[in-house]
Amino acid sequence: MVCNSVRSAAVTLTTCSGPNEVSSPLANVLIVRAQEIIDWVEAFLPENARRPKSTTTVELSLLKMFVAPAAPQAETPTIA
């Protein structure tokens, strides 16, 4: 993996390339941070150019069924 960092007075931006997996907690942090950035940028726009804010709350739940692996076959004892 190759990472590069760029530092300014207020922010350090690090980008990495390579095969990385993102955990659920990290994905949530990244999404929240992206929303904060969007809100910051929109604050500079005139009111009529901003996106309408949604007041709808979405609740999502997932259900995943797990199946136990098949029981290993018992070897038949042989008599010598």
C-alpha cells in the first residue's frame, strides 16, 4: 500500500492506494465526515443555491441467515 499526505494549516489529507478493506465503523466515520465537508461548502453558497434539507428519517435493518456447515462424515471403522 502506498500512502501520501498533504498538510495544510488546518487539515492533513492522507490518500492511500492498494487493496484496503474498510470496516463498518470506519465507513460510518467517513460518511459523517463527508457530510460535514458538504455542509461546510454549502455554507458559502447563497441560500437559493443550496440543496433542500431532508427531514425524513430512514430506518434500515438487515437480517442475514446463517447455516451451519454440514457435519463431517464419520469414517467407517475397518477391521484388519
